[in-house]
Amino acid sequence: MRRLALLLLPLLLLLTACAQEEFSGEEDTPWYSQVTTPEEEDSPSHRLSRFALAYHEDQTLDPITCEEGLQFPLASLLYDRLFELDSSFTPQAALCDSWSVSEDGLTWSLHLRENVLFSDGSTLTAADVVASIRRAMDSQRYGERLSGVLSAVAQGADTVRLTLRTPNSALPALLDLPVTKSGTEDALVPVGTGPYLYITDGDKAYLTANSQWWRGSSRPLERIELVNAKDLDTARYLFTAQEIQLLCTDLTGDSATLTGSLDCADAPTTVMQFIGVNTAHPLLSEAAVRRALSAGIDRQEVVDGYLSGHGLGASLPLSPAAGLYPEDLESAYSYTAFYQALRDAGLSAGESQTLRLLVNEESAYKVSIAQYLAEKLSQYDLQVTVETLPWDAFLAALASGDFDLYYGEVKLTADWDISSLVGTGGSLNYGGWSSADTDALLASFRTSEDRQAACDALCAHLSQQMPLIPVCFKSVSVLTHSGTVEGLSPTAANAFYGLERWSVDIAPAEEAAEESAG
């Protein structure tokens, strides 16, 4: 966890066009820039009289369909998942505690944990899980990741049977799906099995510890107050005013700032930023040239300088936080190595070669990254120019192949399948890369029981061919006021992951009442 000192500026929202889930030009609105002072000191400690979170009282808390920003993080306190992804994106058994796979790899039988109760006292059944999976398949949040994988869902007594379109040995990584009680999905707050339950008291609402939670572990708070906020701007104001004590946000990119001494816990995500390559271009058809471009990127400088440190540099298309990441294939930036790579690619002979790098103009900080990369890559014979385009024109240029390079962002799935990006005919393979070796290695990675060996082989191949050039993976941040919460270990999907290990400095009721009266 990092401690931040922040300066107050007006809160601004950067509005960008909305795009498809898997390849997006829309930025989550970042709302402050970090300014750290060497002489920073912690502000005086004040015990909390209560712990509160923001929510929108008129919007659903259904974890499958609710809005990002306010509702979705809160939903993690009300609903458990089939599997939970830890900080290394490794699936951990949750409501599903064991599973078996048919010999052909196409049928998975998920065995549900016994004696799990919903917060209303009813027992979790396979029918509830099947209903939740089917709703997820039709949802905007989960539909795309599941539609190409699952062909059928059925139930047994305490078993859920999934039929796959093609084998996928990493299926549990795609099944971090929240479960609601069947028949309650139309309620503003469906019934769940999570650590807390939602209570209304007149015109107020709060969360209280679920005494029937199957994990049975202690929670740092018996009660969490809920404060209505119509949008993220309102939530940010409430956080600044210390009316709420925790905020989930994206701190990358352009931003406004606020004052205070805050603690920040980052969670790695599967959101990759990268340079797409038109492999049909005469110069870029050479693997040595693509490797030289990759060697010329100081990824740590991009993260520190343009993502405010909230990300992880990566030269391979999976997060360095992933348990599978082959660290031996990673190397630190070196200008000497870049120059040698240019020489190896024949780009130091005095014959100028110009490449055009496209970027979506509606993302100011991505434009800045593209301009920085173009400047750093323009060495010896290589000259890179930047062209900014509106989102629709940017997408049209990619679809028609009217580019040399582009700066893109994609939300990968936690099984790290990049077939859509570099597989022959992939839906996001704008660069036109096609290789029988790549396709074979992608297929092996999807199906192999030895995932690490298959990942190592695929990454070694990609590091030589560089059909696309990864730059970094973004992080999301969980902010609290300094000294109030210890033990945060958020994940991309759950700001409250490991909640039972939290320590919250909150005063007993008697002490809080005396402080309020004083």
C-alpha cells in the first residue's frame, strides 16, 4: 500500500466515446494526479466513528447487470462467485469446491460446496447457479467471454454441467461469476450468499454482517453505512469530505486532484496497452524490425510517467502479476540493446524509413504516450510519426488496414487467450498476422494440462515474432484515508478481496457517541 499526498484542484470528468468491451477507446474517468512531497507527514490519526461506502439507491445491485463505478465494487460484499481470482489471476475454489472434466475436455462437472445458505436462509442449489450462468451469458459484462466458450449449461442434484465449444483447460479462470438466488434477479438487490446483506431502514440503507456466511470467518465491520451518490463525481466529493471511507477508481491518465493524506492499494488488471502492427507493411513484415520496435520501449518510463505508476510494464501479452508470467523472457530497457536491434534489422544504414502510428484523439494521455513512443523510436533510419483520429475514424482505419502502427488497449480474459489478437482471422487481429506455428501454440495453451509449459512455449515464440508489441497492463486503485484501514489486498474484480484480514480503526459505539457529542 502506498501513502499519497494530494493537491486540491477542481474535479473534472473526461467524456469519451463508448466502445466495445474487449477493445475500448473509453477511459474510466481518472480524478486526480499524484503529487508527493519529500517532507510528507501523516495527518493526525482520528478513529472512525463509522465506515461508509457510496452507492446509487435507485440502481440495481445485481452483480451481473449493475453499473461499473459505484455498484459493482459494492456487489462484492453481497455476492459470492463460483471461483475467485486471486492477485495472480489464479482461480480459487469458492461456491464451486471441486470439478471433473471429460476425457475429450468438452464437459465440465462443477460440484457445489455443501450447506451454503443465501442471506434469507435458503440453500444454494444447482438451479440457482445455472440461472446465474445463463444470465451471465446474456449480459454485457460477461457475455463476450462466455459466448465463444460455452455451448450448453445443465444441472444435476448438486452439480452444474458445462458443455464447451472447444476444450479449455483454464475454464475456471473464466468462471469468476457471481451467483444470485434464482427468482430474485428482478429485485433492486437480489439475494446473495456474500459476507454482508443489504438492509433498509426507512429512507436509509446499510450493510450488516451475514451471520450465515458459509466461510464463517470474522469480518472487520459488523455494519457498513451506505451513502447515496448519483454518480462518481458525487462519490469523489463525498470521499474528499470524508463522508465515505473507501473509493475504487482508475488513477491512470489525465486527472484532477484533491488534498489529503491517503492510502492507495493497487490491483493489477487484465487491461493491456500495446502497439498494434500491420504485418503486411513491407518493413513491418520483418520480425527483426518488430523486435527492434519492442526493444526501443522503456516500459517502466511509460508506466511511471503516463500512468502515474499505476500499472505494470510488460513485453509479453499477459500481466507480470500472473502466476504464469515467464520472467526469464523479460528484459529491462537498454538503449544499447535497442541500437543493436536496429542494426540487426538493417535500420542503421542511412536509409530513412517512416512509420505512421495511429492513436485515438479522445484519450489525451494515450496521445501523450504515442507521442513519447514515437520520439523514442525515431532513431537512426527509423522515423515514427503520430496521427490522431476520432474514435470512429480510428476503428475504421484499423478495420481497413490503413495504418502502420496503432496504440491500442484491450481487456483480456484471465485465461490469457489472445487468439482474437494474433490468431488467424481473429476478430481483433487488425494487423493481419497469420502463422500456423502461432495458431498451434495458441491451441496448445488453451488445451494443455501443463499450462506453464504451454505458456512458456507460446511466449518464447511471440517474443521472437512480435506480431503485436505489448507495453503495459493497467492497475485499478482502492483509496482510503491514511491509517484507517490496514490489510487491503484488492483484486481487479473485488476491492474487498481478503476482507477477513482487514483491520479498521473504528471507535466503539460509546466512544463514537462521546466524540460526536464533543
